[in-house]
Amino acid sequence: MRLLNKDLRLQDVALMYVTLLAALLVLLVAPYQSPSATPSAPPPGASLPYRVPLDPAGQLQLAWNISFSQQEVYLELKARTLGHGLLLGMSDRGQPTNADLVLLWDDGHKSYFGDAWSDADGRVMLDSQQDYQLLDARNTPEGFCLLFKRPFNTCDPHDYVIEEGTVHIIYAMLDKPVRSLQTLNVSRLQTGLQRILLLRPDMATPTLPRDVRTLEVLAPNIVIPTQETTYWCYTYLLPSRMPKNHILMYEAVVSAGNEAIVHHIEVFECSPRTDAVPQYSGLCDSKMKPRSLNYCRHVLAAWALGAEAFYYPPDAGLPLGGEGSSRFLRLEVHYHNPLLISGRRDSSGIRLWYSPSLRRFDAGIMELGLVYTPVMAIPPHQNSFQLTGYCTAKCTRTALPPGGIHIFASQLHTHLAGRAVRTVLVRGGQELEVVQEDKHYSTHYQTIRILKKMVTVLPGDVLLTKCTYNTEDRNKPTVGGFGIMEEMCVNYVHYYPRTQLELCKSHVDPDFLQKYFSLINRYHGGEGCSCSLTSVEDEFSSVAWDAFSGEVLSSLYSTSPITMHCNQSTAELFPGDWERQKIPEVSVELQPHLYPCEVGSLPPRGAGPTEVGLAHTG
């Protein structure tokens, strides 16, 4: 159901008649009301299905709904105690500076609601174009409630464009009157940060069969460490000789009281070639972690804060158990504990809903992007450096069935330097459609995302996965690899019917990279050969990094031949020559989507804040 956007039915005519009479009464009485009266409440039954706690203490909660037809989002803030106001903002990485803000504040006498923004120093400015529209502000027995809406895009340079992908939310409570917004600086407030997927596909909840069963992969009542960020790993063993089932749905199981601390959860299946994985429960980056856990990387489920239950399409399910599968699973839970709460126990994890009644198709997971290799690297001090991984026409023509495959979900993945990820489908040299894109990606917010529209990939199609990185805070090059300070560029696409193609990734031809090292060494007065160096990592470290070195490396990656990894589920290459392949050409790129404000159909907005009739403490 969409807030304030319900379908009209004939049987509602009588109700409409009564409503019109009530509206007439309001118009007659309105002139006698205070101009600061609280706006009317939303209609009964208005739904805000998505919600997330913002702060670890549970004082502030955000709920929302989306109208794709109107290109608007409806947001509701609930606070247990109001104080002197609330601040909610959106910014590129969750920083308090250069942020799009909506504020409720009092000056000691009156309360106001307004659209604002912060400059590069965090100073707050009231926006000349008021694009946040107040719908309701009231005190309730549970606390204070603030309801408002805003278009996805306002064409206001101070406003954040709300798109599919990660949205970094900042929030703060105002503990004293604000005499003038010019005196307010967000950088000096005690702000919090939360990441969410604000825009969600509008899909009906499927019905599960009667024979569905559940399996819970949970942390074993651990004590959450007293530190801001923790990744906890736990080995889970499936029942012996478990027959093949289909996972139809999964959902998060979060221990009561830890809803704002459990940030994201993933379950991985270990490699079937791994005979045994030792029991382990501890930090994922601990030196005591069994090395074999590194081979538990086949994603079964992934959840992040604010995500709903994940359902498979009605005609497909993800295999669990049976021949060729592993009994060993790895649970990984990310805890975000900025308040350093101590002694808190947790048994969070994932609940898998599976059925022995198999569906028509097995769902599969395929890796797109770059191979984990140091030959793909990002220079230091880069504001925006891009790397692209290719799934070529030759590979899809070799490995996909005649009818192709249907991608219905994906999970993007980089490490700490990743800032954006985009996978696009190319057919006949033309970009056809975006599979998945996140312009504000964060490695701290990973979940499997249902696509708004299923994407069909045919034999001969190309899939390009481009990642954007920022290494401004690094003095050394960042090479590709498994370490958290190394980098990856991956999209795990979920599709059906399952094929033998498990990995379709690339990297630059190593011989051409050696030519780069020789050229750069000569340019900087060296011998032109780094043959004595023992590794690619050493060769990258020996480069004198300046603007020229970075630009030439970027050019090399975008023009040189590539080595394809067109791998079967056995980790063996499909038959064929995969060395020194030409980079796929793109002759026609997709044009950006136009929002209503860009075609002149957005109504004009107000120029000043809205006075709100609320009690204040002076």
C-alpha cells in the first residue's frame, strides 16, 4: 500500500461523501484555529512498511514508504523524547558536512520544520527551496512522531538525489533551543550514522508451501566485544547426509535488544572439496581462525540492517544439501557498537526456510568482476580511480544455455576503498540495462538486493562490472587480494536456471602490466626494467607515484588485453583460449534517467520554514 496514494473503489463512494462533509466542516472551522496548529494526521491505514532503529540506544526510529509513480519517499521519525528538536540528513558517505538536512527545532518560543543543508565546515543554512513537506507532527504515548515527504530528486544543488543503493543517514537530537540556524553546526553535534536501502522494489510477499522447514544458523550466545566494529565468525555443521532441498526464503534472527548493534549477517557454504572445517567461534580477523574457513565463500544468505526477508522467485530455489554440496557453513556477523556497550550477549543469525519439494529450477550464484589478483591495483592518493571486470561474449556464448539466464538479485562487494559499483548488460556493443548500481557503496553495508526488474542474459551478451575507489588516505598502492586492506570488485549475481558457469571474471594481461612498469621506470629515470623484483606487489611499491603514473595505469587497464576466468563449478576453465582477449567494446552507453524536476514537472516549493504547533520547554 502506498501512503496517500490508494486506489479508488466504487464501494468507497459512501465513505467519500462523509469525508467531503468532514472536509467542509474543517474549512469552516479552520479560520478560527491557530496558524501554528499541527498538520492533520495521515489517513487511517496508511502504511510505512520499512523501519530501522537509528541509534544503538533505541531512542530514535525511522520508518518509510515509497511511491515510484509519484517519485516520492515518505519518512517518519519517532523519538522517545523530543528535547528541542531533531535532525535527519543524507550525505555521500555519512559525513556531517555538505549534507542535505531536514530539521525540527525550537527557538525557545516557537517550533519550526524546515529544509536545510550544511556547508563544507558543517554550518547549517536554510534552503531557499523547501522540498521537504511536513505532513504530521504530534506527541503520542510512545513519544514524538514527525511525518514528512520529499521527491527522489528536486534539482536543488543542496539536496541529495535519492537513488537505488545505499543511503547514508545522519541523525542528531537537539538538546537546547536554536535561536538562529546560522548558529548551528552539524560537525559540533553528537551525530550518528546509519546505512539503509531507502528505495525497495514493490513486490507482493509470496506464499510458502506447507512442507517448508526452518534451519537457524545462529551465533552461539557470544559476548559482543566492547569495540566499535567486530566481525564474528562461527562454523556451523549441517545434518549428516542431508538430501537436496530448496531454500525458498530466509530472514534475519536478531537477539532482542541488539537490533541497532547487529549491522549485517552473512552465511557462506564451504567448498565441497574441503573435507573438514574445524569448529570455530571467534573474531574473523583472528590469527587463531582456521585457514580452511577462507574456503567458505559461496554465499547462501546475506542480510543488512533494515533489509526485509529475502524470497526466491516462485519457480526457483537455492539448493541446500544433496550431492556435491558441503556440510560446513560459515556464519559471519558484523557488530556496530559505537557506544561501546559491554557485556551484551548475542545469538543473532539467519533463519533459512527450505523445502524438500523441489521447484522447477535450481537457482545459482555467479561471480562477476575482477579476479582476486595483485595485477589489478589502485595507486595511492586517488580521489576516484576505476577498475572494470569483464564477463565476455565468448564466455557467455560458451557457458550459457540457448534461452539464457535470468538474474533476479545481486550482492555487490569491495573492501574499504570501494565507493561505487555498477554492473551493466551489453548486447551488440550497446549498453542495454543496468543490472545493479550503488553510487554510495559501503563495504560496511552488504546485503543481497532484489532487482526491481529481472535481467535476462543471453549467450553472446557481455557483463561489465565497474568499481570506483578512493585511496586519498593511503601512501602505498592497493593491490587486489583477499586482505581487508587489499581490494576486490565483485558482483555475486543470483539467477536461474543454474549452469556450470560459476565465475566470469577478468584481469589485465600480466605481460602488458610489465610493459607499464618498464615505461614508468624509464620515465622516472630508472633502468626501464624491474626484473630483479620478486613480486607484482614489489613492482607496484617501487613506482614513483604521481599524476602521470596513475593516469598511465588507468589507461593501461582500459585498453590492454585481458585474461578471462570463465570457470566451471569445479573451478576448472571451460575449454577454449582465454588469454590475451580483447576488451569488449561499448559503442552506445545508456542515457541517464530523467526525473520530473528535470523535465519541468515538479511544482514550485516554499521559501521558508513551517511553524509547528508544539509544546516547548523554553
